Amino acid sequence: MKSKEFDELNYWLGPDENSTWNEYTAEQVAKGVLEKFSTEDWQRLNNSILSKAEYWQERSAAALGEQRSASAIEILKTLLDSQHKEVIIAAASELDWTEASIEQALAKKIKHIIESMSVEELDSYPELTNLLKKAENSKT
């Protein structure tokens, strides 16, 4: 299934990790590309994101965090299953900033992330502890 918007997302995320990217690009992708996504585009992204390169996942997390729609939040939750630690941290941080409801079921994943980090690393990412508290206190 070909999608102009999905092709545009690929263009903005870049062909490799050395392509230009910054916080302004994340905002542009969120507002200029993801806002135009169809239901099918969101499904395609959710189904394919974990097979993408680490830089692609990490940049997606930043853009999804800026976009903050229900679909974006669900994909950020999917990124908690990434095989790349930096992506997981980025997704968890963005989820905390979205102030979205976090299901109790995610507490175990978040706790696992925290346990894999050194004290120094964890001090750099207080959002992870905040997100764990949200998950543990969730009614869903």
C-alpha cells in the first residue's frame, strides 16, 4: 500500500542516521506530516516501526511525542518493545511528557527499563520514574 504521507515521513526521518535532524524537524514532522496520516498510515507505522533502524525509531519517538494524538501515543507504547535501549528511553520520556493515561500493564516493562539502567543514567531520565508511578497508580 503506497501512501504519500508515509513516503513523506520516510523523507523527513532521513535515509540514514547521518541525515539532518533536530527538534525543529521533529515538530515539522509532527505538525506537517503526522497530522495528515490516515487510519491506514497509523496502522502501517505501528506494524512496521519495530523493524526500522534505531535512528528511525528514535526520530519517530520524538515526532510522535510532539504530535500527541491517541494513535501517536499507542505507537510510543509499541516502541517500549524496541530492541534499542535509547529508543525505549526516548519513547518512555515522550510518553511521560504527553501526560497520557498509562495502563498498569506497562508498569512491568517500565520497571524492566529502569532496572537495566545505572543510577547515573536513571538520574538523567526522571521521566522514567514518573512514568512508572503513573502506570502503577493507573486504574486501567
